[in-house]
Amino acid sequence: MSKRAETRSLQVRERMRQRLIAAGAVTLVALAIGGFLIWRTNQPIGEIVEVPKVQPAQADGRSAGPADAKVTVEVFSNFTCSHCGTYAKNAGKLVFQNYVDSGKVRVQYRYIAFPGASREAAIAAECAAQQDQFWPYHDLLFANETGAADQFSQPRLLGFADKLQLQGDTFRACMASTTPIDVIEADMARATELKIESTPSIVVNGEMISGARDFATFQELIERKLKEIPS
């Protein structure tokens, strides 16, 4: 074999070796990612606190109540915020019972979410919204908000979806997509526009109340806004 042919043969073998190394590295990364996803999915779910499944009047994604209602209530909330849970279970619930169900008010939920559990929960809630089950999923999230590190782990979020009998494959595909993130970022931009600084913040036809106040506080504002707009 000539010197040139020998050199060429060595170069070919070296390129082949580099390709095999690269292919092996890609395979190892894929296995590692797959193993991590399987580990996340197979983590213990733990006990899930169940609540009655309630679908508000004229529910539409993250909104409820008539689209042409005279008063719109925007709820800027975070699923890992205990005060937000207090609002949802108390004053917020009464807003639905007294104003949404009667068709006087439209409520729109706005995500305030940061990297970690609150963002994971918001993504899952938006995926539930894609199956018209946002409000029941919202109630499950707040019922199971404990402050624990794994409160909204992937298995638990999937477990909540199972409790509501959501389409599992559709739900998982949604959680892996960028669609929920786009919605969350739009809500965060809206919060910046309105200068939201804490959660929960409730905006009633442009007027804001911050904190988990009692129902009477929100009732007074809603009634005033209803009177400001002629029938």
C-alpha cells in the first residue's frame, strides 16, 4: 500500500471512529433524558385531596360568565400562593355564586407563574383548560396546595388530570408543548401592564383590590361597577 493510500485509510478510520463516538454520546444523552422522564412519571403520587367537581355557568377555558357581562373580574393568581387559595375558596367562590351564576359578571383567571412548581401547575391548568376543565382543575390545585417541594410534581399533576378523567395522551402532549407557556407569558405581560405587584390581585373593570379580602370588599366594588353602567 502506498503512503498516500495508507494515510487516506487512516483518515477514513478516524472519521468513522469520531462518528461512532458522537453517535454513542447522542444515545447516552437520549437514554439519560428518557430515564429522567420515566423517573419523574414514576415518582409516588401521594394522597390527593378531592373536592366536588364544579363547572361554573358559561365556562369557557379560563373564563366563566357571559362574554357580554357589564362587569369583568380579572383574577391574577398563583397556584403556589396560599393567599390565592384563601381567595379562591372563600371570597372568589362567593363571587361565582352571587354574580357569575346569575349572569351579571364574567370572571377571567390570569396566570402569575414563576419557574418551578407554580409554572408547572399553571401549564397543567392551561392544558386542562384545553379540555374545558380549567375550573375543576383549578379547584384541585388549590385543594392540594401544601407548600411541599413535591406538591405539584409531574405525577401529581397527571394524577389530578386522571381524577377529572381528562384525555391522558392529549394532556401529556399539551404539557410538553409551548402552547401553555405562550398563554402564561401573555398573562404575565398583562400583569406588568396593570402594575400587578402581589397575588392575589383582583381587577374589577380596571379597578384593583390586592389580597385575600373578605367577600364584602369585593361585593361593594362589583355592585358599584354594576351601577356605573346603564342596563
